Amino acid sequence: MPDYPVVVDGRTDLYGDDLNKMLFDTSNGEASYKDNPYINESGIVVLHRYDGLVSALDQDSRFRKIYEDQIASVFVRQ
């Protein structure tokens, strides 16, 4: 998906502790993900299949899962 902008990647040393904590909490599917501006503005969300956020987005009417394999789940905004 090289044509899509990325909010964050695996280089956590670039983003600072506050953003890292917010993104960690979000990826675990904590309820605070609903207030995460990056999720709220995302058109596409690509996650590791076993991230807690996958279960949360499965239940979130704002998103629809369009792809899943053994590694990743991909959601688009409805």
C-alpha cells in the first residue's frame, strides 16, 4: 500500500512517550481508541491480526473489515 500515508510505524523512538502510550492503548483496543484523532481521521486501518483493536473495530459501525489473513486485518471507514 505504498500510495497511502502512514500515521505511525514500528520506529517508536521517533514519536515520543505520550504518542507511544496513546498508540499502545489504542492498539490494545482500550475504549480510549474512540477518542484517538488518528483513528477518527483514518480512511484505512491496517493492524496485526491479533491486536486488541481488531476486535474493537469489528464492533465499531464506523469501520468495515475488508481483508484478513494470518498476519493482518484491514479496515476501511464506512
